[in-house]
Amino acid sequence: MKAVGARLPRYDGLAHVTGRTTYVDDVRVPRTLWTKALRSPHHSARIASLDTSRAEQHPGVRAVVTHEDVPKNVYGHLEALGVPGDEPLLAEGEVRYRGQPIAAVAAEDEATAREALELIEVEFEEREPLFDIRKAFDPGAPTVHEWGPAFPHFGPHDHRRVRKGDVDAAFERADTIVEGVYRPGAIEHVPLEPQVALVVPEADGRLTIYSCTQAMYFSMGVVAQHLQLPLNRLKFVGGTVGGGFGGKVDTASETIAALLAVKAGRPVKWRWTREEEFLASSTRAPWHIELADAVTKDGWILGRRTLTLHDAGAYTRFSSYGLTKHAFHHSGAYTIPNVHFDGYVLYSNRVPTTAMRGFGVTSVSYAVELHMTRIAEVLGIDPFELRLRNANRIGDTTPNLVVLKDPSTVPVMLAAAERVGIELAPEYRAMTSEPRSGELLPEHLAGAVSRTNGKEAG
Amino acid sequence: MNLTVNGVEARLVSPPLASLLHVLREELGVTSPKAGCQQGGCGACTVLVDGEPRRSCLVPLATIEGARVTTVEGLGRPDDLAPVQAAFHEGYAAQCGFCTSGMLIAAHAYVERGGTDERGAILEALGGHICRCTGYAKIVAAVSAAARGDVATQAVEASYEPVPGEPEVLVKGSPA
């Protein structure tokens, strides 16, 4: 414990300030080939024909790969956890987002690889894309996947559900219903280090993979599945990441580089340009969140109805997981005894979305906090007081029935009020996280509080 | 073509329009300048050319025949850091480290020119250098410390010696 509170130098600090940290792009291996990918110029199109023969014959080109070269082309990032895969490594038959890789070339240098891309002949039949997920269920809306507009594998449902208490009764009893629509947008991570991988075929038949991934064992599993190789044929070298923020949880460059390295029998590096990062790397998802709260005029939230639409982009990746976290956190840092939540993961012809700093939770927190302030405005109540009254206490239960042992809402709100110089009334300033009683335990919350105040979870 | 890179003379065979960044990284193996955007937009490739900070991705080799080029490798070594390097290390101003080389070069040029710890002037000197780990506050504080000369050029060392009698659990009721 002596490290807690001590001022220790960063273990990698000296290397950083002397320019000696070795990132993937700094690794030098003789005879390394350069990679360029042919990416879809269309948001949605059928691939009518694909011919790489001229590119293969171009001087200096050592390997060209398409979907035909991938042992298992369709896989999913959560397939190991039982979520069916839906994403091809290289597009086969159709493209679903602009920038989707269709073919890749490994050549002696960058310029040759770029020239070879020009020699790949591909014909598209362009289709109308879907960008607005609110229109996904409309009759005649463009189709992204043949199975329907939504991710269909939430148990027996095509959406994530949370049901707790009696929401209809709460809305009957309410003095006011406060509604709001919140739409946090997509965000590109923009790590300073663009996506990059270096794959070296070793003499013993193994592949050494220098990776910028944030998720080594995820990436190892993804490469092993697509290439249908046992894990002991893959040696991952990683841990030095030039910024990720969630964007490097996806296995974006390693697998295609590995495929090319195997085919060429040479080391292969694939470093994306900044333009490719913005065009084709995954983003934080855009969301559409509708909230309706049943509230009393003295500032209690009796119930909440939620409809959430999550824009996955063209493929699922981690979206179903993100939506599940979103569902569990949809009452925010507050206790709401009656909730009814429906959340859909919908597909669009945008770039696939992925992890980014608390994804799923940040979107719903944004919506909930704006909504709390809206409720306070509608009721004419101080927004701090509204939050403090409804704030989680020890023994309160979350929408997914977790009994809280150490909620932090009250001390955080009190500290925030103090720091920004807001003068709270004495009864609010005296509040703590202790189990509800007296005025803080009105009738509508009686059934929502654990009788043992969470102590059984000890 | 000839350059002096970190005090060492180099004869180069790259084409005249090759970027200085490419020459440093791919021909000379000097990898501290990073290819963050290769469009002059991020600052991670910044080096000193005859003492002036330049975006090496935008400098064609032919335009700097005979120049003196300095990268972070040429500023100081782990046991003999330049003031800005020591300040960044002490002040935790490098997180992922990818923007750090460019930041250090810009900061070093600023301090060498006699730049002060005035915040506005430091922000001006670091203009166009992007950090996405959002370490700007610590970076500006480190440059400010270097400008004041408020740094020890010998880096702090961590001690991992056990402390006798240290309790296992410091917080009552901790599950640890």
C-alpha cells in the first residue's frame, strides 16, 4: 500500500521523454512489405464483380487477398461469448459502409501497393443507404442485413428489456409526466497513433504479430478464428499503444496483415493513413434516447419509460454489450422504483461503432442528467435538491435488481455543490448515503428498498 | 544529399522530394518523430531544422541540404536530460507518449529562445500540437517549469524496498 498517495515516476516516463519508446511503427524488420487496402467507395452496394489478376501481376506486388483467401471470413468480436458473428474480414458480395475493406495488397513499397489498388477491377451496383436509424422500421426502408433492422439475439427478443415494478400505476399516480429526447452523436477517437500492425512469419511456422491493440487476447482470438490457426501459432507483442480510448479494442489491422504475411511468406506492415482513420475506423455510437418520467410535484420520480435506439453502424462488434450496460444504468445515479426499458441495436450504413470510454453508460448518463435538469425546471425545484432527494442510498436497488452497498451520489453532489459555490439548504447539506428513512422513504419507495439495507450482499 | 542529424553527418540516397520524416524514420532509423497524420496537422513529427521547429512530414529533403537536424534523441539521454525532458518526466506530461516527441521539440525551442512561463506564450508555442490523452494541463505546466528552470535534470527514482511494519489493510472493513 505504500504506493497509494506516493509520487512515483511513470515506469515508461523516461523512455517517452527520450524518444526511445518502441511503438509498432517503430519496429524494424528487414524485407517488410507495405500494405494498402481497397476500400468501398459506396455506403451500400452489391459487388457485381471483383478481379484482382492485374494487380497480382504488377511488378513488386507479393500478395493480394480477397474474401476467397480467408479461412473463416465471417466472424464477430463477441462470438467467443456466444454472440453470433456477422462481419466479413473482407467484403463478400456486398459492402455495407464506405471504407469497408474489399481486398488488400502487400508490395515492396507503399507506392507500388497504391499502384496495385488501381489495377483491381471491381463493379458495384449501388443501393440506397440507411443513415437514420429512426427510419429503420419504416416500410420500404433500406435493408442493411437480411435478418431485419435490429440485432435479434437478446434472448427471445430483438431488443433488450428491463421491467421492474408497476410503471402503469406510477404514471397513473403522477402529478406530471416529463418527456425528453436525447441524441448523443458519434465521436471519432482520433488516437495520435493511427491503426498499425506488423506481422512476421517465423521459421518455426508461428506468426509474430506486433499490435497496437488495447485488447491483446481479444485480438489473438479474432486472428486465430479468421485464419483458423491454433493460438499457439500466434505470438502477440503489444502493450505500447499510441492512444486508443476504446478505438483499438477492435481488431482492425492485425488479421488482414497476417493473411498477407502468410500468403507472401514475408513480414507485412499495415499502417493506416489519417484519412483512413477518419473514414473507416470505428467510432463511438450515436444514440437516440426517449425518456418519459412520472413525477410528483414535490420532486419524486415514481416511474420511467425508456426507448433507446443504438446505431451499431454496419456490423454488431460490441454493440449488444454496450446496449446491455446502457440498460442497466438507465436510471442513472438515482432510485426509480418502477421502470420499463426497451432498447434496440439497429444497423445503418455507417462505419461500425465500438468501445469508447464507458460506452453505453456515457450515452445514458448524458440523457439522464439533462432529463433531471429538465424535470427540475418543469417542477420549479432546485436541480441539486431534486438530485439529492432521488439519489441512490445504501439498500436501494438498481433497475437490474442490484442492491447498492456503497453508492456515491450524495457525497459527490455535495462536493460538487461546494466546489461551484452553491448554497444548499441545511437539510440537504446534512444528507448522507445512509439507508432511507423518514421523509426520504416515501410510500412509493417502500417496496424498492432492500429490507436488509444491502447487508446480505456483504 | 547531406544532413547532420543529432550531431552525426549523414549521406542520403532518398529522392529529393522524400519527406524529412520518411528519411529520418525509414532511412536513418530515427523513430522519435511520429507519422501521426502526415499532413502537418498533428505536430507529432516536429524536429528542429537549424534550430527551428518544423513539421518534418512537410519538409522535402531537397529544401534542407546541409541542415542541422535535431530530434528528441539528440536533446538528452536518460541520465542527462534536457530541462524540458526532465520537466515532462517529473510532471507526468507524457501519457501514451505518441505526441510527446513533437511537444518536447516545440517546448525545447521555446525555452531555448528565452520563453517565459507566461501561459499565453506557451500555448502559442505549442499551437498545432495535438494531444488526445488530454494531457494539455500537465504539458503546459511542464513547459512552464522548464521555462522557470524549476527542474532537476536527474530523474526521480522509485523505491520498491519494503517498508517494515506496514499494515496489510489500511481501511477498516476493506475486503483486501
